[in-house]
Amino acid sequence: MNRQVRRCPHCDQLFLPDKYHPRQKYCSSEACRRERRRSYKARYNKLWRQQNPHYFREYWLAYRELK
Ligand SMILES: [Zn+2]
């Protein structure tokens, strides 16, 4: 397996990716693990909104009609 030292985009430290996750982008510090989760969630939410473009509009209209 070809593991290379990477630079964490969050804290700018060099780190060696976990051998089970050779493509990991962030280092293993707690703050950066949180950041990784946050960015993963943001990406997931964006994807979800692209796949469900009408959901929020309909939700909002339904909400307004209740008032
Ligand atoms: Zn980091």
C-alpha cells in the first residue's frame, strides 16, 4: 500500500493517513475530525437538496398554509 504524508486542510499539519483510510483528508485531531464530519454532512445535505429540489419549497408552502 502506498501511504503518503498529507497536509490537513483544517489545521495545516502534516499527517500520515490511517492505513485503513488511506484517502482520509483530515488529520486525527479532535477538531479536525469534527470538521471532517461537518464537511461530510454539508456535502451530503447539498446532494440531498439537489435530489429533492422541491422538498423545501413544498414544506414551506405547507407550513404557511397552516398559519
Ligand atoms: Zn488537522
